[in-house]
Amino acid sequence: MTRSRLVIPRDRDEVVSSHAALRVVVSRYCGGRPSELRFRFGEHGKPGLVDATRIAFNLSHARGVALMKWISTRMFCCARS
């Protein structure tokens, strides 16, 4: 789900803050600046890096809780409210 589709401010803020936190965590793992990362989002909103990377990650958020997972192979995580 994109930020532009979220009309409830609380939900929009949750998406923005969880994606900002993901950007910081991934940049620290990859050894770059958060502003240098270029993300792509899959059909269902799953984030990934535009450039080929050695890391796979996922982000899930619900009711003020964000779950981030990263590994060197594909995986899935989901937070449910």
C-alpha cells in the first residue's frame, strides 16, 4: 500500500515512520547513507533495493508495531492486528 492511498493520518504516519526506520537499518547493514538507497516496491508493497544487493528484507507494520527482518535469502514476515 502506498502512502498516497492512506487517508487516515495515524495509518499514513505509521507507514512513513516504519519505512524511514527500515531505510536507516538497511543503510547501516549495507554501509551507506540512508538517502543513497533506492527502493522499489513489489505488487503487494514488499520493499526491495533497486540495485542488486546481498540482503533480502521485509517490513510489516500494524497498530504501532513494526517488524523488520533481513537475511541473505528470501523470506516472509507479517504483523497482524
